[in-house]
Amino acid sequence: MLAEEPFSDRPRNASAVIGAFLRTYNDGLDDERRQDLYPLAALIVGSAGRRSVERERASRCLEFARSLGAGVPAGRSAIGIASAEASGSWAALAALASGPSPDVHTRALAFALELIGIAPPPPGNRWARLIRRDPADAIRQALVDGGTPAEPAARR
């Protein structure tokens, strides 16, 4: 509905990590606190990102769980917990372990917003942004972006 695709709790254009976190957290909440999740539904539409973005989100989930006192599994389980579904669920279960307390519930909502904020860079060619400027400035910026100094300090 929101994502302009068939109804699902796993829409293709939503981040797998955020979806796992919110599904698991939703399932453990009472009806009153569950209402706090509705505004997040619209925010996760279009949140699916590249593997690097999803890895960052999964990593943040494990950090969030540890900040709540949950340990990270050892051995072979540690490999599985790094997946999108497992890391999101693990973070939600860590939050739910406290009941969740009002403080942890507030932290969980803020954490969901943080995950949404870890977004892929906007689409487009970074060189196209440079072309709209003075050519000399565009070249200078391209050199700086490439890790090479634009000009020696004496010439500026």
C-alpha cells in the first residue's frame, strides 16, 4: 500500500534490517506502545540500500543490543547474527527484554529513526554536480576529492 507494491511485511523497497527490527519489536509490544510504530511505517518506504548500507545498519543493531546488555553469540552463531534479519531481530529482542521499560522504548524508537537515517548517497553522478560550477573550481574539487591537493599553498 505505502510502498506501491503488494501488501507484505517484507516490502522489497524497505531495508531488511529495519524491517526485521520493527517486525520483531512490534510483535513484543502491547497495543498501546505498538501505536508509536505507525509513523515509522511510512518512513521506511524506500529505505532499502546497498549492501554497504545494510551492513552498517546490521552493525549498529549489534551495537544497540550490546548497549542494552545483550551479549553477542559466540562461535558459528556469531556469523549468523550478522545477517540483516538476525541483527535486526537481535536488537529488538534486546529492547524487549526489559519489558520494554519506558526508557528503553524511547531508545528503541530513536534507534529505528537512526537506522532510517543511515541512507545511501543520493543517486546521480558526482561529476554532474561539478559540471554546473566554474570549470576551474570543478577541477580543483575533483582533485581534492581524489585525495590530491588542488594547489600548493603558495599559489593560493
